[in-house]
Amino acid sequence: MPLTTSGRRSVKIDTPWAPLMLVGTGSDVGKSLLVTGLCRIFKQDGLQPAPFKAQNMALNSFVTPEGLEIGRAQAVQAEAAGIPCHTDMNPVLLKPSSDKTSQIVLHGKPIGNKDAYQYFRTIGRGELRQEVNDAFDRLASRYNPIVLEGAGSISELNLQGSDIVNMPMAAHAGARVLLVADIDRGGVFASVYGSVMLQKPEYKKLLVGIIINKFRGDLRLFEGGKKLLEEISGLPVLGVVPFLPDLHIEEEDSVALSKRSFVASQGKINIAVVLLRYISNYTDFARLEQDERVHLFYTNNVEELSHADIIILPGSKSTLSDLYELRRNGVAQAIIRAHRAGKTILGICGGYQMLGYEVHDPYQIEGELNSLPGLGLLPIKTTVTSEKVTTQASFTLLSQPDIPCTGYEIHMGRSNLVEGEYARPLVRMADGREEGCQVGDHCMGTYLHGILDNDIFIQELLRPFVDRLDKANTTTQSYEAFKEEQYNRLAQHLREHLDLPRIYQLMKL
């Protein structure tokens, strides 16, 4: 396949391509990131790719332009592909609300809570399989190629009968399947060999290659290992991808939090995100993580919280459970003390609810807890409702009414100002509605996810602290430009380390 003058592969745009699917030897092997990079490569090469994952399990989600909910990873992948996200890219989303139960979101709308046994063994898996197959078919009629992502390991024998996301999905799609293995965690030969050999014959024949991901060190040292893998698996190794440091692309798996900082730092504005057990949408803070003026860290340690200039209570999939834990472990009292000391407190979604006077769940939608007092910092009361709000939002800050901002809402509760109390709203929505709540200059809350992606809100949030900073550390970049830079960087990295001509050859129909 010849190179263009730009160094990219010359691809026939009007050629129909077989779907490409990436499955894993386990969780967190890098499937999502590789799909993101391939979507960007195919877009750069003039194709019209789209991502697809039949079933996702994550607390980080996003709202489509139609006001429906999907996994954050597919929204990011769609952005890399240069297209709007859609529920057909992720028809089933599981949002864990406890150790054993999850909210099931089908085609962007919640259809109830189920425990793991009910979901995987007793509900209509045939019907659900048809739903995800139909979603794929609709997507494939609009885009080409489709880049599919599997979930976890393809060799979980106890789950194969109910699997709707891995090899059965590949069979329906007619996909060319690449097996992704994480060499950084060790045992790569056993995990690849076992994953291949445990497949049913009809699924094994769908596997066309292997990608070794997260390699560290001199690639030449793995040449022998590459040949051995090919010999024992019977599959070609189509890439050994080195670990790419300092790549900043939003992630949805909670495993990603283990890579974050957990302590305060000297010389910057310290922002602490309270590490909740059921934290959701922590991608809200991705923009802050790139701000050179800021040191962002996650903690539920009372001592570390005392070092923060700004404390953020994030979203939660189980607000009452997390609120109970904050009261039990002393974090609630630490936040109250920080507020009294003049620190800035910001609550987003579930965190906003916790900052109020009370949170009620009269129908036990979240769980067994009916009601708990909040932290009492904002004069609101919240009632959890069965109706889920999912919508993209345009708004302006009341303090900056001429600068448009964007975000999105995902919540199952209504918060109202306590009668006789006063607080000013935080923003004005495009339809004229006032949203959020602010008391003084140092305590505020909102249902708006993505509010921290807006530079003007960050400027307002950091304003009380910027005078102490070295002016040399105040350079900023548009977040949209930054994300584009990261997608292109990832794509270039994969171009250098994947056998793209071979992959394109395999995708030819």
C-alpha cells in the first residue's frame, strides 16, 4: 500500500471494509485506547469509521446529542473518529450501584436495576443479544469501517453462554478479530496461548492477529518472543506497541484512578477530588489535570484534604451510600472545617446533592437507605426520583453572561431551595432556567458535568488563588485543541508500531 505525501497510507475511500474488532486477554489491556487510535487513523486516511461496544460497564458516561446515555469510552472514540456519538455505538451500559447490582441502560435509557445473577443468568439474554445486533447493523449501514471493542477477557468460560459483547458479537459482525495482550503485567505467553486455545472452533477461526501492548524497553529484545508467540498461537503478531508516557486521553475504567496522584503538592493550586467509593464521571476533571497552575489529587484522607485550596465532591452512582461513608470516615467533617477556613468547595451532581441539607430516597431507588442529612453547606433538599435526566446543555455563568459554555446532565434526583433560605444560582441555561446554587464566593454546586471543560469557569474557580503563582506557570491551551493533539499523537504512535498494511489487507472484503 503506497504512502501519500503526508506519510499516511493511500486507502481507497469507497472500498467496503470488514469490521475490525479488538478483544483482550483481560481487563485494562488497552483495548479502548487502541480503538480510539485506530478510529483516528481511519479518519486521517479518509474513511468514515465508527466505534462500537455492545455492552459496557462503567460509571463514567456521556450524553449524546439526542439526550441519551452511553459509555464515555465510545463518546471519546467517536470524537477521535470525528463524528457525533450515538447510542448505537454502545447499546447496553451497566452502571454499578453496589457490589452486586447495576443499573441497566438500554439504548440510552435506564430500564431498571438488576443484580449480577439476574442479569447474566435469568433475564432475556436472547432479546438483549438481538438488541445489540440490531444496533450494530444500524451503525454499519451508516459508517465503514466499524471498529468494535470487546470487554474483559475472551476466555471467561463461565460467562461464555451469556456473552453478548465478545466473540458472539464478532461472529454476528463478521469482524476480523485482533487479540490484545498487556505485556507490562507479565504472563503474556500464557495469557495469549490460553485465550486462543480456550475458544470454540467457530470463534477461534475469527482471530486473525495479536497486538502486544504497553511494551517497555528495547523492542529488539522481543523479536524472539514475537516469533515464539506466533508459533504457539498460530497467529501473526501485528504490532508490539510501546507504552506511551504522558498521553492524556479520557478514560472510563475506574482502574485508571490508580494512576492518579493522591497527595498535595507545593507551589501550585491544590485541588482535591474526594475519592468516593461509587465515584462517577471523574472525566469531569481531565481538563484540570492538564492545567499547569493546578495540582489535582484524589483522596479520602482527612489530613490530605486539609492541604487543599479547593475541594471537589464529584458525582456518585450511589449518593446516599457515599454520603454515609463520608460521615463515617470523617471526610464530611473535614470538608465542613475546610469551608469554615475559607477554602473553596464545589459539588458536582451527586456531590452537589451531598452539600445540601438532606438527601431523600423515599422509594429506595438507590438502595436500602431512605434519608440522610447532607453537609449543610448549601440550602437545598434533594429527592431521588425514578426519572433520569440525560441532556446536553448550553449555559452561561451568572458572573460571565456573555461567554457561552457547554456541559451535560445525568442524574436521578431533584434539588430544591429550602423555603425561607437564599442562595444565588450558579448558571443560566440557554432556555432561561437558572441552575445550581452558590453561597458566598467559596461554596457552590451544580448538576452540570463538563462544567470544568469550560475555560471561563476554571478561571473563575482559580481566581482567588492565582496571585501566588509564578507567572511562568500560567500558560493554558484550548481543551479542544489539546484533545485533538493527543488523538493525533496516539495515531502517529500506532502508525509506527502496528502493521497497518497487513491490517488493511485483512479488512478487505
